[in-house]
Amino acid sequence: MTEKRKGARSIKDIPPDILDQLNRGEIETANLTEWLAVDQRLLLENLLLQNDRKEYLMPVLDNVDKLKKQTVNSINETIGIGLLNLAVKNKDDEFLLKLPAHKADLVRCWAAYTIGRNRDLQLKEKLNRIKSFAADSHFGVREICWMTVRPDIARNLEESLSLLSEWTVHDNENVRRFASESTRPRGVWCEHIDALKQNPGLGLEILDPLRSDSSRYVQDSVGNWLNDASKSQPEFVVEICDEWLRESPTKETQYIIKKALRTLKK
């Protein structure tokens, strides 16, 4: 097993050969610095040349150039949706099926958008297909994949919470974390879910099974979920934390509660 690369601390310190491999899609990014350094336009061009889809390049890049605010996330989303639209238009399922298993994490992020924003898929099917991305070993793919289905979760909240509650007992901590992170009332880099801000009790079918989860990754997400809720429904969060402490006084629950109440304790 090869040792995992640590990655450079600043973009200027990334060795040229590593940056070249990243832009050709031959290796994954090792950290956030590398993730931000990848030239997604160049990566897209290389991906399309490698798959004989050069005709897809300019239509997607035109959409990227039209973006008012060009961030890693907005470019990522635009490329993913652009590839989806072109593949649908050309009935090119063959190309779409190659993307989820690609070596490059940013290509897998684009692949997540081809599922999360596919209007032909029902919610249950979308979540089933996105689950492998939720379990991905790469942090970037795990963050992007919940954002791709977040609009559907918000629009179909009751069904989403019911489906995702089954994920809370999954063997993979990344999948359990998705259930919590994707339904946060305020979330990060995404639209808020007003129904959960006003009535966070709706989320208890996700939160209760995770109240004493063994994974710190999951604990952080559950604590952040409740901290989100505390900004609009502080009494609810205090009551839930008191109840959890009485019923489940584990060190895991205590950690979650400390994180949940951090805004209220300021």
C-alpha cells in the first residue's frame, strides 16, 4: 500500500509535476490546498480528450465563463451540470457511467452533480445513487455530493428525512454523516432549510440514532446540526441536550452537546 501524500501547505509549494498530474486527472488531491489549486478547465479538457468527447468542451467552458462569481464550487457545479446536460442531449450514458469511478476526486465531484441535478431521477433513486459518493474516501467528494441533492432534500423534506434515517445505522461513518450533514438547518455554502429552522424536531429521526455515534466525524456533524437549530429555536436544543444527557451520558454524547450549545454559551 502506498503511503498517502500529505500535500503542500500553500499553492506555490506544490511541485510542478504533482500539479501537472492533478490537472491531467492522474491522481487525487491530497488536501484543500491542492483542491483549490487544480485548474478545472484544464482538467475538463484532459478528461474530454481522453474520452473522445472534445465537442463537449466549449459549451461547458462558455457556461463557466458566464459565471458572475467564479469559485471552486461554482465552477465545479457548472461543469457537472454542463456534462449532464450534454450527455442527456446526446443520449451518452456511456460517458456518464465512467465518471463516478474516475481517479480524480474533482471529476467524481462533477459526477455527483450529474446524479444530484438529474431531473429524470426520483428522490429515492438519486439518494441510492449518491450513496457511493457519500462513502467516498475523499473529503471533497463527500462535501460536494450532499450539496448536489440538498435542493431535492429541502423540497421533499418529509420523504428525505425518512429515507436518510435508514442511513444512520450504516456501517460506513461517512454515510451516517451524510444523513446529518445534508439536512442541517443552516448548512454551509448552501440554502437554509426554513422548515427545519422553525421546527428542528422534524430532524430527530436522523439525530436520535446518532446521539452517541462512535465517529468524531459524525459527532461534529450532529453537534453542528443542533448548533444551527439553536440560532432559531434555542429552547428546543437545550431540551434535547438535557434529554440526551439523562438518557445517554456517554463521552460521545457529551462531546456532541458541547458543540451543540457553543453559540448559546457565548
